[in-house]
Amino acid sequence: MQVDARGEVCPTPLMMTMQAIKQTPSGEPIVVLIDHAPALDTIPPQARRLGWQVTVEETGDPEWTITLTKP
């Protein structure tokens, strides 16, 4: 699943990601696209608390891809 939260500001990227987490079965990755740096302080910690593994990659200036996977 892909969540394109580019152009959105907090808390919208986190809310969009949480909705995707609820809808995505274990084993299926979620790719979150963001361009709002404060979302890096909210999405990864919340996903980890819920048992998801998190990878963050800077893909632009400013733009990041957060990949969430649940074992």
C-alpha cells in the first residue's frame, strides 16, 4: 500500500498512515511519501509502538519515503 502525504502537514500524514496501518495485513509493506519534516518525529515512533519495522530514506529536498513492514 502507498500513502502519498506530500503537501500535507501534521497531523494529517500521521492520520493517513494510521488508517493504512489499520487496513494493511501483516507482511504487506506500507510506503509513506512525505515532504513535511515534523512527520518524521511522529510516524516512525508510532509505527514502532504498534510493532512495525521502520525504514526512512531521504529522496528529495525535502522529501522522504518511510517504509513500514510488520513481521
